[in-house]
Amino acid sequence: MKFAIQSRNDEYSNELMDRAKTYLSDFGLEWNEQSPDIVISIGGDGTLLHAFHRYREQLSTVAFVGIHTGHLGFYADWKPSEIEKLVISIAKHQFEVIQYPLLEATINYRNTEEQSVYLALNESTIKSPDVTLVMDVELNDSHFERFRGDGLCMSTPSGSTAYNKALGGAVIHPSLEAMQLTEMASINNRVFRTVGAPLVLPAHHVCVLKPVKAPDFMVTIDHLQLLHKDVKSIQYRVAKEKVRFARFRPFPFWTRVHDSFIDSDV
Ligand code: NAD
């Protein structure tokens, strides 16, 4: 089995990376950053997001696992003190693989057939470089609403505990193939009206956002942020690709939600 390690690059994470690398090599595993079977992320959820995007072209063969060197993370749920246990389980193939849904974002531009296609593990957000974002929201080819406000966020189920939650979105179990649209400070009065509630869309639905005024947008894909100019439309749907996580022990999603947001001794 081939492995790679993504470190947050602080002193502690790098020290753990060196230890894990030595242990796994001693067990006869091959360090291979080009085509690993398993990627160990050491740092926080942000480190795992980096690892996900680094191996975005190999999602069908790579399994991810995260060790947290700060607080307990959603994706980084192993403690540094458990590293030996984790290494032995990897070496003995004592893990199963679970798959979570992803979000596909396709950006179309005016005056060109070229598209930008992205996969998000957590979410994609749209904001305007102007003060107010104004966009028409279409669901399955039908006009739904004209949104005015700070921005819109489309999240995956596993990303529902991240930015989505801060925007008042629901926490969604990642076994549900869905995506969730939440509003950022929508303008609602007698003139302007939006639904004012998060929308949970199933896998076969498509959401398209179309500019009403300026065609330039700040688009985030997880931790990545880019200004896209001359945008014609932004399409969201549940991706056909999935992310694979190596699971070594039961750590139910709702226990993770409890331990992350309510109380925990980890
Ligand atoms: P980061 O790594 O510092 O992450 C920010 C925080 O989000 C961390 O506490 C991290 O543990 C948490 N987080 C990330 N993914 C999570 C998940 N799936 N469930 C629960 N918590 C999660 O910063 P970054 O590297 O820039 O990470 C980008 C992420 O930050 C984005 O994907 C977005 O979800 C999140 N974010 C959140 C807010 C907010 O809550 N208001 C605002 C911007 C970005």
C-alpha cells in the first residue's frame, strides 16, 4: 500500500508527519505522493481540505484520514496520541471506506464556451465585489427568486457543519445525497423578497445562479477564493464523484456533531 501525508506545516504537525512516515515505512508501506492509496492529513479540517484538492483527480482511488493537532475537527478526528494505533490499523488494512457526497460547481462565461468546473468538499459561496449581490436563482430550469443580499452558500452534507451552520443552515447527515442553499443577509422588505430559509436539494436537482447586474463574482470553493469575471451562470449540483474516508472505528456523525459543538473531552 502507498501512502502520502499532508501536514499543516507547523512544527508539531511536521514532527508527527515524520513519525508516521517512519512507522509506516517500517511496516513496509511505500511513501508515494503521486498516487497514494491513503492520504493522512495532519493539522486541522483546513489541512484535509488542502489534501482533498491536491488529490482531486484521484478521488476514486484515494482514501483520506485526518489527525488533529489543534481542536477536534470534523474531518480531522484522530488525536495525535493515537498515531501508533492508526499506523498499525493502516498497515494491517484494518479499515473500511465510507463515501460522502460532494458539490459540483460549473461556471459559464459570456463570450466563450469555456467553463470552470470545481468540486467542493464543504461548500461554494458567491459574493459580489460590489456591496450587494443580485442574482436570479433558478431551480431545475424554473425561476425561483431574485436574491439581493451579501451572498449565497451551497454546501455539501459534510460541509453543513461548517460555513452553512453559521448561516443558519441545517446539519445534514452525509449519507443523504443532497446540497443545501443558504442566504447571507438577504434584503427582505415590501419590494424585495426571497424565501428566507435554507433549501435542501436532492441529487437530481440543479440550481443555476444568473447575474442580474454586474457579471463579476467572488467565488469560493472550500478554502479557495477566486474572482470570476464576465460570468453568465453558475450551476450547482451534487457531484457524481464522492470523497472516500478511511474509517478505523465507529465515530458516528452525530457523536462528532455533539463532541464538536456541545461538549467533548477530546
Ligand atoms: P480553517 O481551517 O481555519 O477552518 C475554519 C473553521 O472551520 C475551523 O474551525 C475548522 O475546523 C472548521 N471547519 C472546516 N470544515 C468543517 C466542517 N466540515 N465541519 C465543521 N467545521 C469545519 O480555515 P480554512 O482553511 O480557510 O477553511 C475553509 C473553511 O472555513 C470553509 O470551507 C468554510 O466552511 C469555513 N468558513 C466558515 C465561516 C463561518 O463559519 N462563518 C466563514 C468562512 C469560512
